[in-house]
Amino acid sequence: MGRPKAVLPLGAADTFLSRIIRTFHDAAIDEVVVVVGHEAEAIATSLASTGVTARFVENPEYESGQFSSLLKGINTVDRPGVLAALVTLVDVPLVTAATIRAVVEQYRRTRAPIVRPTRGTEHGHPVMIDRSLFGELRRADPSSGAKQVVRAHASAVGDLAIDDDGAFRDIDTDAEYQRLISKR
């Protein structure tokens, strides 16, 4: 898109990143960790005026792909007492706090190794990944990323039917971004 998605304006007071962090806070997520790579300092600085906070972790290997950032995040949060990680992408900024709470609650009820929003055959974000899968993620083929692990452990009990378009809406191109902001 020619610029980091994290800093794209979303409304008068938010960027993609600040909106996601604010929504996670609204959903009562204890610790929000943001993995940054390209233009890390600019992204962290952009958050200063938004009134939201998060823990930033730099991924110096960001050029090797999104999966390296996932692993950096998993390695950051993996410590005694952590049961799972709730993961989302910066290009899915419209998910609601209600969806996040529903994913967390589904995980608490079922302890399914993967909990994710679903709509028909689609799956969305955020995805809850049980700590028992962290090692498998670390051993996964980087060219396949997390998909092979998520698909191998997805289940009917972990798939959560959600009526939240924001959980399924990736903003991947400038045209998609322009459509999004023209409707706001």
C-alpha cells in the first residue's frame, strides 16, 4: 500500500493499530503486545497521540514474512501462567470487542487448541492459540506459516459462529482502504 497499514487513519482519532489496541482493551485483554518490523519507530510514535498503550516488540527479521512476527510475539508472551495467545493482524482493524470477548470465552469454556471466528466456511480474526501449540508453531515450515498448525488443530468446538463483518474484513489494497474510508 506504499505505507505501513498500522498508521493508516481510521476515523478522526484512530489509526488501524490504535483502533485494534483500543478494541482489545475494551474487550478486557490484559496485555497487548504489538510486533513491529518495517518502520517500527514511526509506528510506535504514531500511537503516542491516540491515548492507547501497548507493549512493542521489534522483529528484526520482518522481511522474512508475517510468520516471523507471529513467532516473535509467541516467544514474547510464552511464560509460566500464560495459557494461550490471542492473535490478530493489523489489516483486520474493524473486529468488535464483543467478538474478541466471545473468542476468549469460547476458549475458556472449551480449551480448544484453536478458537477462531467463523462465518460459513470463512474463518476470521482474532485467533486464540493454546500454549500447547507454541512449540509446534516454532517447528512449522516458515513457507507454510501458521496455517498448517491452525488447520491441523481447528475443530468444531473451537470454530465460533460470529456475525461481525469486521472479523472477516482484511484491508489489503489501497482500493479496499479507499472504499472503507469513503463509507465512514
